[in-house]
Amino acid sequence: MEEEHKEELTAPPKFRYKLIKIATLTVLVLALFIIVGGLGLKATSSSEFCASCHEMKPQYYTWKASSHSEVECVNCHIGPGAENIVKAKGNGLVEFYKKEKDTYIAPIKMPNLIPDEACESCHNMKYRDVTPSGDIIIPHTKHKTEGIKCVQCHSGTAHGKISDRKVTYKSDYGKWDEKLGSSLMNDKKFTSPQMDTCMECHEARKATLECKACHETTMVPKNHKTEEFKSGGHGKIQPSNLKKCEQCHSYMSTEKYDLFKEDPVYQRFLNGDTKNSTKVTVAQFAKTNSFCKECHGTKPNSHKISSFMTEHGRLSKDTQKCFTCHDNRNVSDSPVTTVQCASCHPSSHRDTWRDRHPFKVPENQKYNKTCLKCHVEKTCNRCHKTNSKQ
């Protein structure tokens, strides 16, 4: 009876064949799905795939010219784990739809900052020897302890801040190639951390602004160490070079000023200036920066001579040199001294004498011997110098 019962439970050969066939097909479909999905995942995760959309050309070509060109985009822009991959691919489908409908927003910007974990998957801040150029001190572990994120200093490492530079609008996509990408990434002020970034953060966090905190040496340029430069050569600096001086000396001043603020583009257009119209003189810089006042605020030895008060009118060959410290009409917001010409000499004589003169005097008329026909030479010569040729 048991043998008869077993025979009844045994499946027919045709049914067994169908089960095997279905199982085999299922396995093959799953295998094919996994292979195709894996290949698709790999293909869509490559940096080259990112460049297949023309709106990503700026990011692709700058990345290709960067120091991170051997690191795939997904290594930084997609977090670890299957959940982040699924989320990223889902967002990718949304962006693809926006691309097809031309509803995406340009310039393209990252919705979130690159997390420190992405950087630290390659860079071990605890054991890695950092090798910056020059004599810069970079205590990464201390910055990490204070909660400073990697991208706060290194935001331009992979793409050179091209979105902020306004070169990634839709009208620019056709211009992008390897040459343009390399050109934009060669400008170190957009790819490397800048001193301004460090100092702004230090000021905001009330951290030290001392040079020795970030530099192993005093960072004094070679030309600053010569006697000629110290004794007066620095006063002959061309105004066009003052902005370079500003990079260091602005942080040495206890007073805040805004001499180098650039005029808006529309203002430069109205003024007919092709470049920034801000023109700062050496005298303006010296009177504004308190670092300069530490030396220039002291009365020169020539001023300490007893006869200086009566003779300075004849001694001063270059009045503009006097106005480095003294202002003729108190127009400086930060004068080195409050003593001006008008402190002793009535301003009415300087400003209104032409109106009161018995006959009209040309605007460019200088003091000469003709004046002495009416005026007393000894009195005039206290301030004025006679032009003997006239």
C-alpha cells in the first residue's frame, strides 16, 4: 500500500520538466537583470557619463584638469551605501526629465556640500603629512576639532568655483573643452585656499590674526629688508601695486577702511572706465592704515628745528609730500595729524582772495615778482616762494 501511495505522489515527467524550465528561465532573467543593471550602474556612475549631458561640460572639463581627475565623480557626490546610490539614481532620473523638458536651472550648483567623509575616504587627516607650498602651517586636526568642514577651505579643488565665476550659463556650454577647463583651473586663487578665506574665518571666530599663527617665518619680502626701502623707497610704490600691499597690511591695521572697494560694473560703464575706477594713492593708503601711522605719526626731525615754524614755507619744495600727513582742507577721514595749513593761515586768504582782488587774476597764476608791486615781499615769503623767471 505504501508503494502505491508513493507512486501517486510522484509528479509526472512533463510537469517536472516544466518546473525545471521555469526555474531555469527565472534564474537566467534574474542573472541578465543583474548583469545589465550592474553594467548600467557602472556606466551611469562613470565621470564620462556625467559629461554626456552638455550642461555638465563645465564641471567635467574642470574636474578633468584638476588634481582630483583620477577620482570618479560619484566618489565625492554620492555617499556610501545602497540607500544613497538609489537616491542618487532617482534624482538622476528627475534631472534627466528636467533636461528633456529644458526646465533645469543654470548655473548648476550643488544642493549640499561635499561631506568630510568623502574627503577622508582618501585623505587621512590623523596620519597624512600635509605638504603645502611656502611656509604655511596647516593644523588640519585642530580645524576639524573646531568644526571646520573640508570644503570651507577647499571648495575650488575640483571645479575652480566656476559657478561663482559665472561661466556656466546655458549660453556658455558650447565653448567648453579641455583647453578652457585647463585655463580656468590654472588660476590658483580659485582652486587653492586663499589668505582672505583664512582671515575672514579667524575674524568671525575671534581667532588670532598673528602672522606666526599660520606662517613659520615673518613673511617679509626681500625688497622690504633693504635700507633704501625703509628710509623712503616704500613711499615711491606705484599706486597700481598698492593692492598687493593691501593683501598683508590690511590685516595689520586696527582701523577698518574700504579704499579698494571696486565700483559696480554699471558705474564703471557710466564713467567710461574699462577697468575698475578705484584709484588709491600712496598718501591715502598711508593715512588710512594704522600700521603706517606707527611710524608716520611721529613728527619728523626736520619739524623739530626751532626755525621750522618760520621757514617751512620756503623749505617745502614738494607740498604734496606735506599733505601725506597734513591735509590742506581737512578732507581726509583718517588724518595722521590734525594740524593743517588753515590751522595757522586763514582759509579765507587761500579760498576767496581771487574774488576780492582789485582786478581779475588768471586761474593758473602763481606768486611772482609782479605781486610785489603791491604786496610786502617779507610777509609773502613766509609762505610763498618767488618764481624769479616771472
